[in-house]
Amino acid sequence: MTTTTRTARTGIRGLRGLRERPGPGRLRRPGPGYLRRPGLRSPRGLRGDDRGQTSVEFLGMTPFIILIMLVLWECALIGYTFSLAGNAADVGARKGSGAEYGADAACRAGAMKDLPDAWAGAARVDCGRGSGLYEATVTLKVPVLVPGLFDLDIDIDGEAGSALED
């Protein structure tokens, strides 16, 4: 029967059944090279050679890790688009409600002013008077991080209203 015991400080403490029995003139504890003697097998030989296994597993998982990161980044872009649409609608409604002349042009200019280029190209701004409010609706298309990989055809609306000023 072969047993090995391992400890944190000393590593392999004993290999019963694999080492030679101490005889006259021999050391009780074998030296560092005793595992290299013919006929003895190392602990690595007992469990199989698994050097490099972690590297192979990491390389196998790398595409999945990258794909997950791309999906998470796209989710962040969707959230940021919600924030931009709401903010642009709010600014447009405030600009339109305070304008004496050309309220629609002021609303559109205010809504488009702070939009980044990736969102401003396909943005649609609708402005108009409501019942006691000046209302603005901004529709933004979510940009895609990697256009060839997948295309999201998602439009996000931001709506806001501001009290009409006399």
C-alpha cells in the first residue's frame, strides 16, 4: 500500500512503499535524489503529467471571456443611451419652453447640443406644445461596439416636459 502525506511546510513527508528500507550504513531519511533512482516512481508519475493544463484551459476560455466582456459593454452602452435620451429631452423641453420665437428650433438645438457623435447622427427630436407644457421626445439608436458581430436595432425614447413660460 502506498500513501503520501503532505504538509504545508515540508511538502512530501513520506512515501511508504516506494523508498528503500534503511539498512546498515544507510541514512534513515533518504537524500534529495532518492526519487531518481531506477525503479522508483515520482509522485508526478503517479498522478500523470499535467504541466501546462492551466494555460490550455485559459486559452480555451479566452473567447468566452472576450464575448462576455463585449456583451457587458453593449449593456453599458444601452444604459448610457437611456441616460442620454432622457437628458437631451429634458434640455430640449427647457430650451423650447423658454424661447420667445422659434421654440421648435431652440428645442432641437438644445436637445442635440450635448449628444456625442455616435448618437447624434441617427437622433430624432420631436418638439411641441402640450396642455400647459412644452414637450420634447428624443429617439436615439444604440450604437454597436463591434458592427460586424451583431447589430442591435434598438431605439430608445426619452421624453420630457417643461412648464410653458409666458
